[in-house]
Amino acid sequence: MATGLYTSEAIYIQREKLESFIQNREKWAVLIPGYLHHELLNENNMIWVFQGDFGIIQKAVKVELQMKSSEPHQVLFDLVGLSDPINGDGSFEIKQHQDESLQLTGSLTMKAGGFLAGMMNPVLEKFVPQLVEQLVRQMALTVAKE
């Protein structure tokens, strides 16, 4: 199972601004490395399509993001593979330090199934941590610029 965890420290903006940003999936969906497009299905579900660079293989990956819970400081979701048997879960969480700065932590776990699992899981082990780091960094930069 591939896992990525990344924390962006010392974000100096209003907490409400960052909370609003993580609650709006459309704002951060476009920041996913390899983003192609997304589609809102309803209030809790959306489809992401992104170009995955899996070493020697590049392909469009389509997943459904299903919200599990959403609080102002935290978003929890499941990912269900639509184009490939790749499933997982993830989260974004905001914490405030005593100096009033914020930290944003993103996590993602993905696992491939099916007959390609033996080939895909080692690739995901490299891909997922990079994806999480790039996404959380972009989220922090984007919110700071708004």
C-alpha cells in the first residue's frame, strides 16, 4: 500500500481562508499534478481525471472522490478507481500554532488491485508521496496568493 504524508508549515493567513479553501474541492482539484479535468457529481462526490506518470507508463487515471466527513479544519475522503482498480483514502487537516501560523497536512493512501497490482503497487509507492507533497505545497501557495 502506497502512502504519502506531507505537512506545509508556517502558513501566515487567516484560518478561515484556509478552511474555506480545503472545503472547496474544485479549488484544489485543479492543483493535482497532471490534472486534466474534474466533474462534480453531487455535494459529496466528484470525479478527477489526471495524467499519471508511472515511470515508463503515462496514462490518464480516473478516480471518484467520495467525501467521508468534512469539518472546517479537516476533510476526509475515499478514492475509488474508475479507469483502473486503484483505491485509497486521504485527508487534509489544518492545525494552528501558538504564533498564529497554520500548518496544512495532506495524506493519501492508494493500492492497486487486479492483475496489474504486482506492477502498479511498487510504482504507486514512489508516485503517491510525490503527488501529496506537490499538491499540499501548491495548495499552501495558492491560498497565500488569494
